[in-house]
Amino acid sequence: MCQHEPSCPSAEATDREAARVLACFREQGWSLLCNGVILFEDTGELLPDGSTIAPHRGPARHALVG
């Protein structure tokens, strides 16, 4: 699917979120990546095979004790 050089990570790769954005729909809260992954603003993902990845944000900055 990807025509970039070097190629974007595949949808199966652990770094799949590093693929380039093809279309961004900020008002709806999602982006389509070059590898076919739909990335939601809450960090959840919909993979091309229909499987999902739950949101995986770290703790909020204000929650970190410093």
C-alpha cells in the first residue's frame, strides 16, 4: 500500500503509528494512516483487518509526581 521511501511501518508493526497521515478528520477525531490504520485522537486504533487496539495513553502530565 505504501509508496513512500523508506516505506512506512506496516499495520502489523509495533511502530505502526509512525506511518504518514493520508487524511485527517480532526472534527471527527480520527486520521487515516498510509498503512491503512485508522488512528483515533484517544490513541485507539482500527486495523485494516478489522481488529482494534485499545487506547494506550500514558498518565496525564499533571498526575506525575515530580
